[in-house]
Amino acid sequence: MAEKIIIATDKAPAAIGTYSQAVKVGNTVYLSGQIPLDPQSMQIVSEDFSAQVVQVFDNLTAVCAAAGGSMSDIVKLNIFLTDLSHFATVNEIMSRYFSQPYPARAAIGVKELPKGSLVEMDGVMEL
């Protein structure tokens, strides 16, 4: 197996468990799930769903940059929502961070997420 390189940045929330923000193997970067934590305070940014989605995308952007890439390098994005009725909002905000060709994507409804978050996203980036 190719060497594993651990990706870390203080511009995204520190890991709150036994994981890395991202791991690079070859030209592929596996992005851990990001919830809407402010990187400095490590608190959820807001109870507002839109604000949470923006923070998650900002956190992913920071990790992508630390790995030497950008959001346009994400080839697979997984979105976890505690309320699937917010899906249209995710699409609208996602259009601010991505342009065509869009990554492959899954949206999954879940009962709950860490720290009471309303949204979490992870993905795979190809450099």
C-alpha cells in the first residue's frame, strides 16, 4: 500500500475522536466527516440550518486546501441530514461551493449527529 499521509489544519475543527481530519493515500484524499463546528471555539456555529451547512462547507474547504486541493477536487460527497426536508437548502448552498461537473453524491437521513448537529458531510478527493 502507498504511504498514508495525515492531513491536519487549524482552519477546520480538530478531531473530536480517534480519527484524522483527512488521510491521503497516493492521489486520493479521504475526508472525515465535518460537522458545523467553529474551528476556534469548537462549538456549533448556530442552530440555523443554513448557517450550519455553510460552516460544514467552509470546514471541508479548509481540509481540502490543507491536502493541496480544493472543493473542485472532491469526486464523492456524502451528506447526512437529521431532516431530509432541508435537502433543497443544501442544494442551494452547495451551488456556491461547486460548479459542474459536480461530484457524485449521496444524501442520507439519520436520526442524530454528533454534538446535536443538523448536518455532517464527508467525501473523497482526487488530486
